[in-house]
Amino acid sequence: MDREQLKLELKRMIISECEKDLRPEDIPDDAVLIGSQGDLALDSLDALQIALAVKQQYGKRIDGNNQTRAALTSINTLADFILADKTL
């Protein structure tokens, strides 16, 4: 799977898991995902849902440490995290 395809899948997953009324193309790859400065207004519950979906679909665990939490910064960082040390 290439990075661009993965980013599109991640956008679709976030829209579905977080019940957002958006299209994937409405989400910039570098948009801040979680927190008050986030472009999508996602909160910690949304972050948990995304983390669970990533674990289920891609086998990558996002836990509470700073390194993996940083994976939820943007679509770009999430794609990089999933692709790191893994061939999909």
C-alpha cells in the first residue's frame, strides 16, 4: 500500500469512527487532529476510537507515551507511524 492510499483510508476511517460530516478531501494531510487547536475538533474520546481502529486495521498500537501519541498529530504523522517498520 502506498502512502497516499493509506492517507485516504485514514481520512475515511476518522470520518467514520468520529462520526464527522466531512469528505476525505476536506481534511488536509497536515491538519491538527486532536485538541482545541485541532481543525477537526476531535477530543480524547475520538483519539481513543482512532487508536483502537488503527490497532484493529493495521496492527499498530498507539498507547499513552509521547512518541506514539505524537502519531495522532495529523494524517501525515499517523500514516508515517503506521508505515514505520512495517510493509503493508
